[in-house]
Amino acid sequence: MFELFLAMMKEEWRVHSTMFGSLSFALYPVLIFAIACMGSFLIPLIRPLLPFGDLALVTHALFLLLGLMVGAFGLLINEVMERRFGQASTLAYAARTLPLSERVIFLNFVVKDTVYYFVLWVLPFVAGFALAAPFAGIPLATPALLLLTLSLSFLTGLSMAFFLSMVYARSKVLLAAVSVLLAGAIFTAHLGGVSLFLPLTLFRAFSPVTLAAACAVVLILAALSIALLRPEAAARAKHHREMLVPLARRLSPLPYPALAAKDCIDLLRSGSAVGQTLFSFLIPLGVIWFCLSLLDPFLPASGILLLFAALTGVVASTMYIWLTMFDSFGPYACLPLGVADVMKSKVCSFAVLQLLPAAFIALVAVCAGEAAHLLPALVLCLSVSFYGLAVTVYLTGLSPNVLLYDPRVLVLYLLALGAPLVALIVLSFMNPWYATASVVLVGVGWWVVQKGFVKWEGREVVGY
Amino acid sequence: MRCEHPPGSGDACVTAILDVRDLTKVYGDTTALDNVTLSVEEGALFGLLGPNGSGKTTMIKSLTGQVRPSGGSATVLGRDVVADPVGVRSQVGIIPEQETPPSFLTSEEYLHLVGAIRKIPDIEEQMTWWFEYLEFGEKRDVLCKDLSRGTRQKLMFAQAFLHRPVLALIDEPLINFDPIMQEKVKDFLADYVKKGNTIFISTHILEIAEEICSGFAVLHKGKLLSTGRVADVTEGGMHLGDYFLSLVRAGGHV
Ligand SMILES: Nc1ncnc2c1ncn2[C@@H]1O[C@H](COP(=O)(O)OP(=O)(O)OP(=O)(O)O)[C@@H](O)[C@H]1O
Ligand SMILES: [Mg+2]
């Protein structure tokens, strides 16, 4: 069993490092370390604006989110690898031929994810903070406590993701019920002045009881998800109605209706339509909204809506990952299609998916009583999203999910996106309607996308 | 196709449907193809033979524009594979080594997708014919990822021939089929060639190559060891298998 764990760790490392070179990947923790360290040096400057408590809250919330995303992605990666490299290519699959139960394999998988991302993300972050702490007037005990509480936040997110996806695998209705219950519990606790987010409570006031409770939450969620795990393919519908032709007819205004129809079918049948919307869109945006609401007192009127719209745009641009994650160029390579053709069709499917952020922002604007600024918020969100897509397409071609782990590419991505984003946010703080200036990004994005098509058409496609 | 010789130069004009000149492909420190020169005539059932890792798959991928040669050139149906890979793929049918139809489409949807991209007008009839011929109609509404390997291979066969290409390139055509299906597919290939089309297969099953192929080439460690007509080998009373082994053993010591 321990051998399986070690082999899975090696596999995870190889999958990531072969994608973009071990050195490049090894730089990732260094990057996080550097960002955390530099960020911590700024704490004395930020303090008057944002109390230390709020900063702690945001950091813990971010690690919770990180855990959720890693968990969701970890479960998907099996499917992704199977897709890209053929069946039984990951150990989680191959191990089924060994005399080990499905639960043992899954347990190994969970532990592997935990250890792997702990070393890669949590540890470098805290180390960066610890290095800067003495200079920022923070007692050295704080980083030690932070290591504990951030790890717990991360683990809570991770086990929550496993738990929710196991519930989802059982029944969608059950997932809805559990989600409503959870949201209800959090809300009531919030009204009653009790925080259910124990790692943060622990950070604010350390006590062994809270520590035990926080650990218990993680363990219970993990135990529940292992208990809920159902051996593969128990309840899979075997026969499917032909959907490609009718869908393609409906999508006929697009340049490659059949390919767009295929993307839709992939999203529906892989379960990512629901899963991704929840884990990669609604939950992250929920956390972001929550963090932003702390900033509200410091923002100009309507500032929070526009800031949120811009960030929603960034999150929405990652929908390109949804469209590419189950796809490799393999099946297309037999057809008279170039890489650019496939990329173009993905961009079209992406455009269709943008209905989701558009509806979401509209809903948020109305609920926040900001309907008057719906238009600039929408324009800002969609322009940022399209521009983000363009940058992703240019930098990563058809494999954004793996390449965004490459620190060099990531830095380029952040720079390309960050600069115009900051400018636009400043503009829209001056006057909400200035946010409409973001349409310029659509033009720039168009140009970048075309460059991207040319760039990737000239490359040999790996992964078949 | 273009004739290599000027008209009236005396030599009989052999129409090469596939022409490879000094083709080289290097992956990192592996030379998968090493200066291979090869040509295949129209109407041939050509077998590319070689041990594991000799470069057969790399050759087929280069000929269909899926990998970019490191040196040399190749034309397929008169089109340069580097300059016009999509043009080449629009004319030929391809069955890759790893049968990878899109996981979440059903067999039927996959063939519809191919039909839409290749703009095949009689896709329904073609599809029905293939479902019947390869006997997998009852799997038409099953997701590709839930198909057995053999059925996936059947599906890949169907997708490659839907548009009735004049040239088909097949990497290991029979490896996942049961003996009955193998016979059926061999018959189909022989018949397809008789109609004037060309088929290029790669295999290391030499009995099959001897049985169905008209021309052959032997690759070993990326180098072309021999190329010619199968009949020329077998007429001397030799089996293609023995010939292959003697070549490869000798080649292995070069
Ligand atoms: N993408 C790749 N990257 C690196 N090396 C590769 C790649 N593809 C193939 N090779 C190497 O090129 C050589 C030829 O491989 P190829 O797949 O063409 O062999 P093959 O003749 O098809 O073998 P088999 O009979 O096993 O299918 C091998 O040494 C292989 O390891
Ligand atoms: Mg091969």
C-alpha cells in the first residue's frame, strides 16, 4: 500500500514535469514563496486599509478554495489522463488490476493529493510569510500557527470537494439537498455570530478544543467520502440518444457546428457541466464575493460590483479549460482539421458558454440593487473574459489546464492580464461607466487570438 | 499523379501515390526515422514491416502530417505533407495505432462528426453499411469509452473509409480483431485495392503481410533495410517471415 502511494506521488510529479520540464515545474513553489514573502513585506502598508484579521480571513478563505479546486481537479485528472494518454495510464486505473480494494486505492489517492499539494503550495506560502514576518513586525509564533491553520483550511477544502463529488456521484438531488443544508448551516451560524470556519477561529484564538474540532471536520468529511465511494460504473446509463446531429443543427450559425456540438456533449456527459459550474465557477466566485464584501467600506460606490465583474471575467475565461480538458488532438488528427481549426471551434464554444457569466453578473447586479450599472458590469466582465481567453489561447494552445502550471507561462499570463485589469478597475472606480472602455480589450483579444492560431498551427501536437 | 520521368524517356511511367525522400525524424536523442527513401505505387497493398520501435508509427504519422519530419520530404497524392497536411488528410483515410475515438460520443455520433467534417453526403448509408459489415450496430448508441478494444477498432475502420479514400494508411490493422473479423477485414482490404485504391499498412504480423500485401518495406531502428515486391521474395520459396528475420538479424549487427 505504501508502495502504491509512493508510485502515485512519482506519477503526479512526472505528469506535471514532463508537460513542461522538471525545472520549470520545480520553480512553482519558489514562485509562491516569493509572492508570499513580498506580499508579507507589504503587510504594514496594507494594515491601515485592511485590518490584519480580515487579511487572515482572506488568506484562509483562499486556501479553502485552493483545497476545493485541487480536490475537484484531482478527481478529474484521472479522466483527463485517460483521455490524453489512453486507458489505464494512471495508477488509480492500473491499480485496479492489483489485489487492492477500490477504497484503499482512493485513500492512497487522497493522501497523495494532500501531501503533494501541501509541499507544493501550503509550505512555500508559509515559508515566504515566515521569512518576512520579523521585518513586518509579526511575532514568529504567527507563521507556525499559520502553517497549521492554513493546512487545515486547505484540507477542509480538499475533503469537502471529495465529499461533495462523492455525493454527486450518488445522486444529483442529494447533492442539491446537502448543498442547501450546508449553506443554511453556515448562514444560521453566521447570524448567530458563530464561525463554522474552524481553521480561522483557531488562528484567531488557539485552543486545543478548536484544533480537535477542526481536525474532526476534515476527518469526518474524508471518512464520509470514502464510505460513499461507489466502485466504478455501477449505475452508468449504457445507451445514449444521438445528440450530435440535432445539436449541430441548432449551432449551425457557428463555423464548425459539429465540433461545437461535440464540446457540448462532452460537457454534459462527463458531468463537467454541473461539476465545473459548481467547483470552478460558483464556489470560487462565492468566496471572491465574500472577500470583496470586506473591502466594501474602502471602495467607491458601485466599486464592488465592477471589481467583482472584472474578477468574474477572469474566472469565466478559464472556461476554456473546461472545453479542452477532456479533449486531445488525437481523434482530430485523422481528420482534415488543423490545430487552428480545432482552436477556432473551441473559441466558438467558449463564446456560447459565456451566457453563464453574463446571466450570473446580471443576477448579482440585480440582487445587489445595482441594476443601474448592469451594462458597464456586463461589458467589463465579458471583455475581460474574452481577453483572458485570448491570452490563454496564445500562451497554451489546446492544453491550458496543464500549461497554466508552468510558472513561466503563468507569470506571462498574470502580467498580460493584470496590467489591463488594474487599469480598468481604476477607471471604473472613477466612474462606473468608464468600465465600458474595456471593449478595447475585445479588439486586442481578437488580434492576440489570431496570433495564437498562427503560433499553434505551426507546432507539432503532442499527446497522441 | 505526376510522372517522375519526362514523357518518351523510355522508362515506363510508374505512378507513385506516395513518395518519401530521405525522410528523417528525430525525437530528442532517438532517431525514429533515419533517411528513409520509399515509394508506393497506385493500387498497391503495401506493408511496412519492422520490429517494435522501428519507426513504423512515426512513418505513418509523418505521412499524414501528424508529426513534422526533421529532414527530407514526403508527398502523398502529390501533396507535400509538411506544406499541406490538412489537404493530405482530406484525401486519405487514417487508422491510428491507438484507437482513440472521443470518449463521450457514441459510435453513431462519432461517425456523424466525421461525416460532418469530411462533408460526406451519403453518411447515413455509409454508416449503416459499416455497422452491418463489421457487426457492431448494436453498439451504435454506446459511448466510445465504454466500447471494447475490438469494437473501437471497428469504429476506427469505419471512420477511415466513410469517404471512400483513394489511399488509406492503417497502423496495425488487425491487432485487436478476432480471427473471424480478421478474415473479414483482410477480404475488405484486398477488395478495396482491386477497385484501384491504395492501402498502406504497418504491421509486425508477417504471415498477414505475406498473405495480403503486394509490396513491402522493412524498417529497423529507423533505417530502411529493404523494399520490394512480396512476390519476389516468396517466388524464391522463402517466407517473408524468414526473410525479415534474416534481414533484421543482420541489420541488428550493423
Ligand atoms: N513522441 C515521442 N517522443 C519520443 N520518442 C518517441 C516518440 N514517439 C516515438 N518515439 C520513439 O521513436 C521510435 C520509433 O517509434 P514508433 O512508435 O514509430 O515504433 P513502431 O515501429 O511503431 O513500434 P511498434 O511496433 O511497437 O508500434 C521508438 O524508439 C520510440 O521510443
Ligand atoms: Mg507502432
